[in-house]
Amino acid sequence: MAFIEISDEILGTFVPIAVYWLYSGMYMLLEGWDEYRLHPKGEENVKNVVSKATVVKGVLVQQAFQVAISLLLFKIIGDETGTPPTQPSTAIIIVQFIVAMLVMDTWQYFIHRYMHINKFLYKHIHSKHHTLVVPYAFGALYNHPLEGLLLDTVGGALSFLVSGMTPRTGIYFFSFATVKTVDDHCGLWLPGNLLHVLFRNNCAYHDIHHQLYGSKYNFSQPFFVMWDKILGTYMPYTLEARKEGGLEARPVKQD
């Protein structure tokens, strides 16, 4: 029986999309775990102004743009011989991951922050994402198409190119970045979540940003909080139990 060989470029384009829906789907199955929710059950139906069906359609549109740009990028930079590039050593791959993370964080911080500062861009572009006052997993990429293009697609392309990673390494990096982005919007502070242990930029940190009092803070995404710290837009928080059950991320006043 013959097997069809799928190129790393194709896998790097479509695997992160599959990861997005599988990982967010897992969180949707766990949303009934009330004691770990950052918002009371049903609050999204009250505070969010778009339906979940609208969110799904919006994310699919953005992912279609990502596929088109990704395939175009690989066509432009691809090797005409069709020979996959040799994978570097593990140490080099780790360095490439770190560089790609820093590039993505830097790009997204400044574009994201500017979309809040510029009233026109916020009203007509970025406010679409903030219609989800109560974030949930599969709404992580619910953005205006132009924002999705600038923030995620261009940011991802820059991370890939500057880090010098191969398409095969890109499969793992963009799958990891997808997991991290979905996790930041999941609205569940689950025990044992390693992403919450390893990264200060997590679902509680980003939940602060989605609230009215935090809209000018915690712009960093998806990995580190360094730019918020450096440029004074960092808002710390505490996790406190709600009387009705569950948890709440509450801002802490800084000295």
C-alpha cells in the first residue's frame, strides 16, 4: 500500500489549525468544571455581544487567510529542488524557538498596544476581539481579518524568517504557539497546568486585559510579560475564590 508523502510546508500550515480546534475543544468539554472557572458559568452569554457561531465563523475566516499567506510564503522561500532542508542540532532548534518567541512577542506587543492607543483602529478593528469580555478557548483568534493578518499572520511569518527555523521546526513552534494562545483565552485555571507554571503570561493575566479596568494594561502575548514590565503597562493580579464558587483574577494596586 502506497503512502502519500505530505511536505513539511503543508503540515506546518494545517497542523496548527487542527491543534487549535482540538485543544480548544478539550477546554470546551471541561468548561463545566465550575471551581476553576475565572468567570461564573453563563456570564459569557450576558457580557459577550457575539454568539459562539459568529466566533467560529470569524476564526475560520482568519485561518483561511493564514493558510493562503503561509502557502505563499513557502512558495517564495522554498527550495526549487524539493529537497527538505537538513534539521539543525537540538541546541540550535532551542535557540530558534527562543528567538521566534521573542520576535513574536515584540511584534504583537507593539501592534496590539497601538490598536488600543489609536481610537480609529480600536473602534473599527481591535474592538471586535474585545466583544469577548469573557474569553473562551476557541475565541482566541476571533479578530477582525486585518488584525489577524497584521498581528498573527505577519507576526508568525517574521518569527519564522528571523529565527531561521526550517519548515519542520515550524510545525512544532506554531503548534506550541497555538496551544499557548488558546490556553491564554481558556478561562480555566486548572491545577497542574504547566503553561501556568512556566509562563507568567497566562489565562488570568490575559483575562485582566479583557476587562474594562485592564484594557490599557497587559498587552503582552503570547509568551512573556517583558514589554509590559519594561514600558509600564504591567498590571499584577491575585486569584481569589468567589463566594458563588470558582476563581476570579483581581488586579493588585502597584506602589
